[in-house]
Amino acid sequence: MSIKVRYFSSLKESIGRSEDDLELAGLLTVDLIWRAANPDKALPENCLAAVNMEYVELHSLVKDGDEVAFFPPVTGG
Amino acid sequence: MTIKICAEAFDPWQEIQSYQNSVSAMVGKFGATSIFIGTMRDFNEGDAVKGMTLEHYPGMTEKQLEKIVAEALNRWSVIEVLVVHRVGDILPSEPIVVVAVWTSHRGDAFDASRYIMEALKSKAPFWKKELLKSEAERWVVKNTGGYL
């Protein structure tokens, strides 16, 4: 299945990319998507995740065509 | 209800006035308007700050703000809401955010505007990067404590 992964803010800077396009097989969760895209780097503890622009837990399942995003705590307003 | 993401500097008072004038359905109906305006400071955590860049997640930002406003409409008796948030490069004294809520009575206006602002601070995907007077750059790590 195809998954687009997006990164924002300081996380984007620290990994040096704003997005990845992954082709993966099997039953996948958000944290497995992170590991597939970033095998050498643990997801920073306080980072948040979204699937299709809705907040999710790291154990949430993803499906073909989903957009998964990782980012640090938000600081708007 | 209107949510706007602005890449250019805006005048909050003009935004509020023109929105109020444009919604004919609320003429004569509102008795209270609560307005919150967030403005960029030239200092943070003991350092002089000369500029800031506000990043956001296009699409998700609007989606989360819509959910926040929808929840406010669900909880309180609200006639109209305007949310304007700046993105891009910002200078001190420029407005960052406007939350304006029009209601029949003051209690709903105060409560709904506070809820929207606090939820925005904790859920809407925006991130601030400060440019200090020393030329150093740093990401703001977390917002100051709120009420939620």
C-alpha cells in the first residue's frame, strides 16, 4: 500500500525531509510507519501524529492512501 | 462561521468590523461580542526577539479549527465566530490571531471565545520559530499554560 508521510517544524529540520512516499505491505500502525521511514531514529517522545489530518494514537492502524504526519507539540496562537 | 489563515499582515479591527458588517443575518441579534487578539512580543524567555516564522499544516490546521469552532457552537449559544490566524514571517507588534465571538449574552461570548482560543493553542497545528536579536533561531517548544 502507498502511504505519504509528512513532517513539520523542528522534526522536519532534524530529519532533513518534509515528506516520504512509502510502499509497504501488511498490517501497519502509525508507529510502524515511522520506523519504516526512519529506521535509525526513534520518534521523539512528545511528538504528535495525525492520519488524514486527524490526531491519532501511535498504535492506530493505517490504510492504503493515508497521509500520516508527525510533528512536535503545537505552538500557535 | 469563518476561519481564515493569512500569509500577510492584517488589521484585526478591520477584519472584525468588516466581518460583522458582512453577516446581515446577525444584525440586531447579538448583544455581546468577545474579542481576543494575540500579538507578537519582542521578547520571550528573557531574550529579545526580532522576528518569527509561523509554520502550519495546510488542510489540517483549517480542519482542526473547524472542529474547535463546531464544538464551541455545540456547547454555547453562539451567533457568529470569526477566527483569523497569521502564518509566515511576522514582526513584533503584528497580530498573530483573532478570535471574535458574537452572542446574545455576555456569558456565552466570554466562555466560547476562551474555549476556542485555548483549544487553538493546544490542537491547531501551528509552530513558531523565533529569530532572536542575537541572530540565533529557535523553535518555541511549548505554549504557556492555559485553562483547558
